[in-house]
Amino acid sequence: MYSFKELLNLPEEEQINLGTIFTANEIAQQPEIWIKTSQIVIQNRKEIKAFLSKSGVYSENEMNIYLTGAGSSEFVGNAVAPFLQKAFNRPVTSVPTTDFITQPDYYLMNNKKNLVVSIGRSGNSPESVATYNKTKEYNPSAMQVNLCCNKDSEMLRLTEKDENTLNIILPEETNDSSLVMTSSYTSMALALLALPFLDDVAKFEKYTQMASKAAQKILENDTETVRTFICRETDRILYLGTAELKGCAQESRLKSQEMTDGRILSDFNSYLGLRHGPQVFANKTSLVIAYLSSDPKRRLFEIDLLKEMQEKEQGADYLFVCDKKDKAIQSLKGQILEVFPGGDSLPDAFNILPYVLIGQLNGLFKSIQIGHKPDSPSISGTINRVVQDVSIY
């Protein structure tokens, strides 16, 4: 099988035949695209801050913030919600649009201020459009943010003249051509992580640069470690993460499912959550990818679970993805991928960006190994780039 660098350097026709011309290049472009994304937010920070202020985000009054999306877009919300909740000191709830539109009255109470953030690559999915319309119907005074990667989206057409809606449109390159979301996922996550830093742009730029350099390091130095690990024989893959990194694990699980067309079983969980039943998923042939927190206290819980799994002989091999290795990690059996071996670490919310590249690369390599095309892996046509045939009631 080709290495990642070889995939990128293949003649265009061969990349098309392999089905990697979009996915591989969209994975590779992320370090550069994050810088572009950060600049869009920074350039528009006054408008964004004014809108958030109007929405009540900075007030002491009660309000709800909902992050909505479907599939990978939902998982963006799941990953960043814990960080935003702490930063804004108010409830931030990630709700899939697929739940929001079937029971909008569960979320949109007229006696409370609501800010609904729509997260979407295409901005054309029926559920995204319905979430906007349902919000208008059930809570007309609610403020909405449309975070999107497509400047020609239906969502933008609907909302561009709505004074209660803010549109944040990311660089054109984030609108992935592949069926699977890569650049779009990480760039939308980064745009949301920027919101608490509108008055501290220097710190946000520092974190973005660190994440970009870490991802570049992975792409230049670690892709062979990932390829060798994921391409061993297995029937299932398990991803683990805590807090924001649980959302990262969830997105990684989806990459493995999508790009193998469901042929390889994949699951995700938190370290503590795994013990409560789902631990049975990990058998002796499983590959376990452990996203380890940069928070020392969180890591104690994580190491305990990993030790327990290895004592029970669960998992054929382990890949520990961490900011820096320590004695506890080195005491475990498996391979270690250090993301920041010689420098400062990032908060876990920003670790989402470089860490999720491991999940993206896993899906890419496994898809090629089993003879699928990562750009359009659904041989059966079960899934599409933009969901189809959804009736809204």
C-alpha cells in the first residue's frame, strides 16, 4: 500500500482511480486551512462579538445556547460544547438537528433567550433548513448563527436578510469535495473555539498556530506509524476520549465506519463510560486508539482504564495519542504518538484539531486496504455527501 506522501504525489488519474484525490488532499491541507479560518473569525470579530452581545451571551441573564448539526456536524458540537460551556459560564448543549426538528418544543421555550447555532458543511441539508424554520416558528425572538462552509448554500440564501441571524462562512477549501468531512469538521470546530477569544486574539492565534504545527508534524513524521497500526488484521476499532476528546473519538469512529462502508466495526466512548457495559466491544483482535488528555487529573482516570483493559487482555494493539508521554503511558503496551514532544501543550479543546487527523488517516488507510474508495466509499449508495429524501413535517 502507498504511504500518505506517495498518495499525495501520485498522478491525478491514479488518485482518481484510487478514490483518494479529494480525501487525502483535504486531510493534508488542514494545517494551512486552519490559519485561513482563524483569520476570517479575527477579521469579523467585532461583528461577531456585537451579535453575541445582542444574543445575551455576555449578560448575567438566563439563556440557552444550542449547537445543532447532523453527522460530523453534530460531532463538532459534541466536541466543543464542554469548552464553550465553561468559557461562557452558561449551558451550552449540543443537539442533533435530527432531534431538534422532531421535538423543537423541548428546546425552544418562549420565556427564555435562546441562541441556536447551525453547524453544516453544505448548508443544504433538509434538517439544517428545517432547524432554522422551526426556530422561527417556535421562538421567533431567538437569535441564530449559521456556521457553514458553502457560500452558495440554501441556509445563506434563507438567512442573509435576517437581522437575528449571523452568517459565518468559512474558506471555500473547507467545503470538502469528498463524501467524508475532514477540513470542514476541524475548521468549523476551530471557528467555534474562537468565540471565547474575541477579546484575546493573540492567545487564539497562538493556539491555532500550535495546532497547525502539530498537525503538520503528524502529516510529515507520523503517518507511517498510523498506517502500520491500522492496517493489521482486525474486525473492530475502538476510540476513547474524555470531555472534548470524547467528541474527537466520536468523529474518528465515524471516519472508520464511513470509509469502510461499515465493513469494519467501530465504536467510541469515554474511559469511565466504557466500563458500564460497552467494554464488551473490545475483544482480543480489537485495535484501540486512546486519545489522552493533557489534563493530569483526567489522565489518571484514563490510565486506570487502559491498565484494566490490558490486564483483561482486551485489544490486539493500542495507539496512545498524547501531548507528551510520561511514565504511566510508557508502562502500557502499545505504540505512543506524541503530538507535542518538545514544546508547550494545548488545552484539550484545541487538541481536537491535530488528534482527529489520526481518525481521518485511519479511515483513509483502512478504506484503501479493503479495496474501497475513500472519496465515495458507499458501494451500496446507503450514504451520500448531502443527505437525501428527508421529508419535513
